[in-house]
Amino acid sequence: MSQDERQFTVRLRGVKPEKYADIVNAVWMQMQAIGCDFTVTPDGHKDAAALDGRWDEYSRVSWTEGGRGGTPQAKAARAHRTHSRRSAGTDT
């Protein structure tokens, strides 16, 4: 490891495979958002296809759709749109 490289380790206990994939993907997303030159290396218990599969499931969450009245994001967006229309006098 060169002098300008940094590393940290996170150890998880009792985490089910789906939650593990969520954590690994969240770390990757956060590092991507920050814009660092980085690598995220999953442990040997999870293959890349399983992590990719969980990643693909995230796109099934919808801001406008969702079960039982929508996701929390959909409900918040709908409330905001309704409030904005009422404020503008275009309650449609």
C-alpha cells in the first residue's frame, strides 16, 4: 500500500445475505457520490452476481407507484405536489 492510500475494515456479524448486499451496495454508492478513487471488495461469501441482483431490485422502487398507497418517497412527493398546486391555485 502506498503512502497516499488509506484503508479501513468493517466486520459484520449475523447479517443475512440480502442485508449484506444492501450494505456493500450502500458503501459503493456513497463512495461513488463522494467521487473518490476507491475499491469495495466483498468477502468470499458473496459473489458479484448476487450483489448485482440486489442492486437491480432497487430500481423496482417507484416514486409514483408502490404498494398500499405508495412508498414513503411517493407519498412525500405526492403531498408536495398537492401542496404546491394548492398554493399556486391550480388544485388539479
